[in-house]
Amino acid sequence: MGRAWDEQMTESAAVLTVNAGSSSLRLDLVQGGSVLDSAYAERPVDPGSATEELSGFLGGHFDRDIRAVAHRLVHGGDLVRAPTVADDETVAGLRGLTSLAPLHLPPALALLEAAREQLPAVPHVLCPDTAFHADLPESAAVYALPQEWRERWGLRRYGFHGLSYAHAADRVAELLGRPLAELDLLITHLGGGCSVCAVSGGRSLDTSMGFTPLEGVPMSKRSGSIDPGLLVWLLSEGQMPVKELAEGLERRSGLLGLSGGRSGDTRDLVAAAGEGDERAALALEVFAHRAAREIAAAATSLERVDALVFTGEIGWDQAEVREAVCRRLGLLGVQPPVQGNRHDDGPVSAYDAAVPVLVVQVREELQLARECLRILAEEDE
């Protein structure tokens, strides 16, 4: 994809990007590789609020020539494996996939419906996070489950945070002054959701999230990987119903559960640990241990490690977490960073570090606009 796509974001090609989180919404108007205006709401999105938020944002931009709308789609399943212009058939099919990402797909589809109603004359492009991992090697994608299960239900590792990884990999190549095709990178997206990815030549070779965005590193409120036998035991012994188990894994686990319900925000936990809160300290220790473990595991898919990259809200601005993770990765040649938080993308490691450690701010809105314009350009050819 490359930075050359910024050049294709001409002055006349404004793209509205729509990014629905599990309990948030971000709208950006991107033009010429820059963000002209943004709106952010930290609350759950339903059909009513989706219409209201979009109407309010668009009300200030009716004079703009909006070329297209790019929608972040957390999970495309096997239905949407690459950026795709939305049509009625595809949207109907996606409604049948909501159980794969129950926190993310329903609000995204509500926003898609509202946007198609309010901007019916422009293309709406679905940009799935899973697309970046669509060509994972079979050895990384396949679960060790009965073949008939895998074939019947499409059970495989899909991977997520693809928009974030695509932008971060491209940005690191620019920062290091090297072609992306020559780089082997370990990238970790740490935020409300957390994952790790091994990227070689711009291609995903392994990632920690799997069939759903629940696997891998513990997250703000999501559990990350759990022994499946534990879950089978809870269900088979009648300890709890499926609905309660799902709600607990998705909303009451992770940092929030580890800290005894205190917070799922690392900023709160760092402050609390500094005041002697043992549960907050344990939550941070578990988080750093598991993140480092996933990074080390992903390294086995690479021939070398040209850089370790932190992105996501935690990765970008929580220096204490970065230090704790790097401290556990000495066997990979990684040393703890020597710099704290930055105001721009770049290295936080020593200038002569064997493995540079870099931070890259999440810019999913720019990646959404790039992918949207790319697919439209391809359709025009």
C-alpha cells in the first residue's frame, strides 16, 4: 500500500471515516492525507444514536465534496476478506456474523445503515480489520480441531487490529528509512483491545487474536486466552450459563477483573500501584507478562527482529507498561526504553539499540481513507 497513497488523497477526495468501538464512536473527515475534522463519543452506539451522531457531524460539512465513506469492520469473517464496497447482500450477510464480534459488529452495522441513508449517493467501503491477516500461513491460521468442525463452521484464526498494524508497519518503514518489503517487525497494539503481530515484508505471519477478538493478551475488560478446559468445566458442571460466562469474559475480565474491579485503565492502575494497591500491581504484572509472552511467541515466525513497535492507546502513552514489557524480552535482544512518552512517532530506545523500540500513534482513520481510495481506484480501472 505504502505512503504513496497519501499522494492519491487529493484535495477533492474527502473521505468520511467511521470507526465504531465496543462503546465508542469516532468520525473523521480525511482529505489530502490530513484530518480536517473529528468527532468522538465515548458511549455505546445503537441505531438511534448512530443516526444522531452522523447527522450532527455531517451538518457542519454539507459544503464538502465527500468522495466516499470508509467503515471500520472489526470482523469480516469469510464474507468480507478485503476492502469491499457495501451492498444490500453483503450487509445482510454481515448481520449473521454479529456473534463473532458481539461488542463491535452491531454498532458498526447500525452506523453503516445510518450512513447509507444519509449519504446514499456515495460508495460505502467496508474495511475489515481481519483483511490484514487474510493470508496468514496455514500453520498459523489453523486450529488443532477436528477437520469436520473447521470446515463446517469456518473455525480458523482471523486476527484483528489489521488497520492499526498496516499503518504502523508502513510508518516504521518510513521512520527507519528502509523499504517495508525488507523489514521483519514485531508490533503490539495495546489499548482497550490488545494483540500482537509478526509482520514480514508488510505481511502478517502470525497474530495473537484468533477466531474472535477475545483470544491472546488480557485486555481492558476482556480476558484474553483462557484454558478451554476451564470454560468447559464452568459450563458442564452447571456453574454458570453461557450468557453469564460470555458477559464475564467480554466485560468483567482483563485488567478490570485482575484489579478486583478497580479499573481497566492502565493509567489508573499505575497510579494505584504506586500508592501500594497490590491488586493493581498484580494486574499490571500479569498484563506485562502476557504481552511479553505473546511477543516472544510471535518472534518465532520471523527470521530476525528489525524492530519492536508499540501502538494503541496504552502502547503510545503508557511508558511504564512499555518498560515492563521490554524488561522481559532480553532474550530477543530487546532492552528497556531510555525515553518516556513522545509527542510524535519514533524510537524510545537507545540510538545504538540492537533491536530498536519504536512507538507509533494509532491512525486508523488515515488507513481507512487509504484503503477506501485504493479499492475505488481499482474499480475505476
